[in-house]
Amino acid sequence: MTAPAPAPVPAAPAHAAPARVRRSLAGTGTPGVLRLLLIGLAAASIVWGAVGAWTVSQHASAAGEVVSTSEPLSLAAQQMYQSLSDADVTATTAILAGPPETLTARLRYEADIANAAADLAQLNGAGKGSGNAQLTADLTAVSTALPVYAKYAQEALNSGASGQPLTAGSYMQDASDVMHLTLLPAANQIYAQQSSALTAASAQATGLPWIVVTILLALGIGFALLRTQRWLRRRTHRIVNYGLLLASAAIVISTIWLVAAFLSARSDFGQGIGHGSTPAEELAQSVIAAQQARSDQVLNLISRTGSTSFSADFTAETHKIGPGQGSLLTTATASSPDGTGKAEATAAGPAATAWYAVSARVFQLDNAHKYAAETTRVIGTGPGSSGSGFTALVGHLRRGISADQAVFKANAAAGRGAFGGLEAAVIIAALLMAAGGAWGLSRRLAEYR
């Protein structure tokens, strides 16, 4: 008897594939893609947050440095130079005028020395730890030479008040040597370095590279979020993924804020530099040139050598000041905003021209050996004197400087304020992006378990 044939074994259903096969499919199919997207979006969000927060921190720090450190130090260096130069001219003029020394001259000289010492102390406090060897050397030179100059000048003033003109002149010559050979060159170097530091800090506050990197990263993440949501909509037939929608809103809002803050700060600093710092710098250089020209007049009285070097140097300094094409006054007037700064820079032109006319007469008197009349014109303070013309010119220049510096400070403060709260906003946005992406994708991933 033939044994019955074995019953056929039914084929296993497709869904009953071995567990390892299902795991393999899960690792390479939709769940695997979801895991990769979750990890990738979270990592990208954290990286963007770190880069964005660091970028904002750097720009905000540079903007804060401009307002609280670089601008005040640049101003202190400028004022120190002007105080030193004015002290020398004031003391020398007092010696030339002879006894009795006026109380006004004495008080002005002492105020100049005190102001220069105060500005030097401020610069020393910031400069000694800067790591700038040249700045440290220049500050040391001024710190060492200032008391030497003050001692010589004081002896000169005391000798002049005691009716010893020869002794006073000898001491004043020693003092002027210290001033012109050591103090003023070092002070000018300090001013140049502080001005460069201010320019560098302003440029760093509005520099492009890292802001561009941050924005490009944001655009890349935004594109990835958009593509992810479109892919999920095709796979799951759900129109909205609220987690990814939250992440998208966070990146859009924070990026718009970042761009707006940067553009606002860049505009503010551009206005501050172009219409505040630049004309103030031109006017400050005009004051320095005017003080040098005034010093040439006074030193010419003392030397009595017949040399034309003082006259030639006076002419060179006045050409730098202007008015005239390419001169300091013309540049300052063109870049100053409408208001006090422009008005004072404009008024400085006629004042300078009037002073030059009087000064030309002074050098004519010197060439004619009419020393008494020359001395009266140079050290006099009445109408038509070189002293009154110089005072009028410098008055316009200094008022213009103050107005332009106020413009710079206001714009720089606004530029710094543009970054307020942005660093924290970027960090919060990055966390929301990471959390939103993880929440939205993990919900879809849970459906495959």
C-alpha cells in the first residue's frame, strides 16, 4: 500500500519575514532615514547656534570696545597731544611777554600740564597690558619726559617772574627741546596707534566673513527643513509636521533678526565713522598743525638766527590745514553732517585765512628786523594779533571736534545696541530648532515600532 504524499507546506506570508530581514529593512528604509534626519538636523542646529552665538558675541564685543575703550583712548591721546603743545606755546609766550607774568597764562599752562597728566594716566592704565611694545615704549617716553619738561618750564616761569629774562630763556629753551624732541613725537605716535585701534575695532564690529558664514548655514538648515517636510508629506500624507514647523519658524525669525541687527549696526557705525570720526580726525589734525605753526612763530622769536626754516615750516603746516582742495578743513567740511560740526568747520576757513594774513605780516617784520613790533604781533591778544587769530581758529576747530565726536558716540552706541539680546536669541533659536526637529521626527519614527 502506497504511503500518502505529504501535505504541501504553505508559503510563509510576506509579513512573516525573518526578524533579521525586518531589522535590515528598518535600518535602510524610512525609519533609518528618519533617524539620520533627526541626528543631522539636531547636530546642524547646535552647530549653527554655536557659530551664530560666537559671531554675535565677537561683533557685540567689538562694538562695546569701540564705545567704552577705543574711542575714549583715542580722544585721550588726541587731548594729551594738544595739551602738551598748548602748554609749551603758553609758557614760551609768557616768557617772551616778560614780567609781570599774567595769571591767565600761568593758569592755562598749569591746566594744560594737569590735563596731559590725566590723559597720560588713562592711557597708561590701558596701554601697559596691551602687549603693544611700541605703545608701551611711547607711553614710557612721555611718562619720563613730562616731569622733566614741567621742571624746566617751571624754572623758566619762576625766573621770568623774578626779572631774570636770560635765565628764563635758557630754561625755556631746555624745556622746548624736551617737548619737541621727545614729548610731541611720542604723543603723536600714541595718538596714531590709538586712532588705528579705533578704526580696527570699528571694522571688526561690522566685518562680513563670519556673519556671511552664519547666514549661509541658516539658509542651508532652512533648505534641509523644507525638503524634510516635503519628503514626510509624501511618505505620511500629513500636511503639517508641527515640530519641523517650529524649527523652521525659529531659524527664519532668528536669521531675520540677525541680518537686521547686523545691517543696522553696520549702518550706524558707517554713519559714525563717515560723519563723526573722520571729520573729527581731520579737525584734530588741523589743531595739531595749527599748534605746530604757532610754535614756529614763537620759536622764531626766541631763536633770532635769521633762519627761514620756521617760516617755511609755518607755510607747510598752513597748507595742510587749508582751506583749499585736498586740505584738512575742506575734507572735514565735506564729511561733517549738517549741524554744529559742519558750521564750525566752515567757519574755521575764514578764521584760518585771517590768521595767515596776520602771520605773513609777522614774518615780514622779522625779515625787516623789527623785533619789537614782531613780538607784539605774536604774543599780543588784542584784535589783529597772531595770538587772537590763533585762538579764534583753534576755538572753531575744537568746537567742531566736540560736535563730530558726539555724532560718532551716538551712532556707535546705537550700533552696539543693535546686538542687544541677539546672542541669547540665537542660542534659544538653536535649541528650539533641535528640539522641534527631534520632536517632529521622533513622532513619525515611533509609528514604525
